[in-house]
Amino acid sequence: MSDYYAGRPAHLDDENIEEVDKLIAQYFSDCEQNGKRPLITGIALALGFESRQSFYEYEKKPAFTYTLRKARMRIENALEQSLDDRGKATAGVIFGLKNMGWKDSVEQTNIEVQQTGARDFGADSTDS
């Protein structure tokens, strides 16, 4: 058997999910105390990841799915609430939400109009 391993060793321990929960709770507490908005990059750094992609990859692991999805949902919730901040620019918040899968959508409704008969609306109806 080879001593070569593809990829970097796992950063978070699958057996100690409580430690991950503590790191996440500490991150959100720090954000709240410092008046900072929680972000995916912030939580990724707090968990020791070097990229957002690593966070998303760990989110797929059964041991971390619930915990990391719940953390991501808390971040989405904070961003969504920021949309209601009156007088503050929201373009960055919208950009962040779009990166989390949100979409702008436009609904179009087609109305079918049926003509029931021809009328000449330009002519005077009293003409003989």
C-alpha cells in the first residue's frame, strides 16, 4: 500500500461534531458582539477552511450536513433581514444571496383576447 494520499487530510473530525458546533456558535457570537454580518467566507475561516469550496464539500459529508446547512441558513437569514434595512445599500446583500442560490424572477402572464365582432368606433352610430 502506498503512503501517498490524494488531497489534504480532513480538517474537521467526523467524530467530534460538538467541537464544530462550538466553533460555529463562537463565530455567530463574535459577529453579533462586533456588529458584523455573518458570511460564508467568515464561517469557513472560523472553521479553519482555506476556501468556501471546502465548506461546501464538507456540507456534503453526512456527519456535517445538518450542522453546516443550519449555519448556512443562519447566514442566509441574516442577509435576507439586511434587505429590510432602510437607507442602506442592498446590492451587496443581493449579490450574496444570489451566490447562495437565490434568483431574481419575473412572472409573465399571457392573456388571450378574442374578438367577438367588428365595430367601427370611429363612425357616429346615428348616421343614416
